[in-house]
Amino acid sequence: MATQDELKKQAAAQAVAMVRPNTVLGVGTGSTVAFFIDLLGARNQQTPLNLKAIVTTSNRSKEQLEQNGFTVSELADIDQVDLCIDGADRVDHHLDGIKGGGGALTLEKNVAINAKHNVWIVDQSKVVDRLGGFPLPVEVLPVSCEQNFRRFEAQGLQPAYRLKADGSRYVTHYGNYIIDLHVDPLPIPAGLAAMLDSTVGVVEHGLFLGMTDEVLIATESKIEHWTRR
């Protein structure tokens, strides 16, 4: 029986096969995406893909892409991403997900919304019947974070500031804080997303609803391929 890492590599290999030459590629982050980057680099060495541009959602992936010989562009410098390959912290059978465990949810969502086609590659531990089992990250402006926190608390969403190892508040790439909502499972994800979207002081949240087109899942025995209907 294949190990989890071997299955992740198989899922990553399927994603690499989706990449077409002379296109703009978006690359996310995560353990399965890390396999994807190395396999993409190997394919590019054998047969140059001549990608028009690559954008990524994390510094970790940026460094790994550069180590594999790719030049990484800023999202603001391109018109549209043709294909985005990313991971997810949780995904349900409707292909809705929770993302942002690494703190880059705002950039992740901006890359995804500007991509023609989104594919998530995950292992089976990320698949759930109802979205939950993972804190929902909400990026908030420091100027009104306390009001947001109290509002979430009053709504029963069990908020907690994301902290660094030294106990200080985690600060995002854009200088904001993250409040993680620990309510589980999430109550009516679409309604919660709409509420967060309309809350002043919320920069972005980690509910990615209706945003991915395909999911490749590394299970114990095979790679499952889900597509949006």
C-alpha cells in the first residue's frame, strides 16, 4: 500500500500534467503543493514550459519555485491566471473549503478569484461532510479588531486571536491581525460568509465557496478526482 507522501506525490503529478506551456500559472502552498513544485521543476527541466508568468500565495512557495529555476511575478503585474494549483485546510463534497491556516488567505483568495481554473490538491484528512474541524481565519484591520472580536463573541463564533510563539499577535503580510473562529461545524457557511463580507473591518475570510473547479484527493488506495457539476 502506498504511503501518504507517495499518494500526495501522485496527486501532485496529476496536477503537473494539467499545466500547459505558454500560460500563466498560480501556485499555492502546503505539503502536497510542495511536491507539485518539485515535480513541475523536473518537468520544466526536461521540456521547458516557457510559462508566461508564475504567481504564488506564500513566500515559502516563492522560494521553492525559485530554487527550481522559475521567476515569480506579482499578481498585480499580470492580467489573469490561467490555472491555479493550491491546497485547502478543509474541503466538503460540494467543493467548498476553508483556507488560510498559513495566514495568507487574502492573497490566496485574490489569486483564486483571478484564475480561469482552480484545482485543489489535498490528502483525505482534509475532506469533511460539513465544513469545520479547523478554525476559520478572519483577517481584520487593527483599528477595529476589538469591536470585531466582541461582535464575533456575541454571535457565538468562539473567536481567538492568532498568536505567534512568543504570545504576541500574528501579523499578516498586509499588517493585519487574524481572528480564528472556532465554532464547529460552521453554521450555514454561505450565510456566515455573507455576514463576514458585510462586516466593516474584516479584510477577508477563509471561506472559499464555489471557487474551485476540481479537487484531487490522495486517499489510502487511490487518487480521487472531484469536479464541480
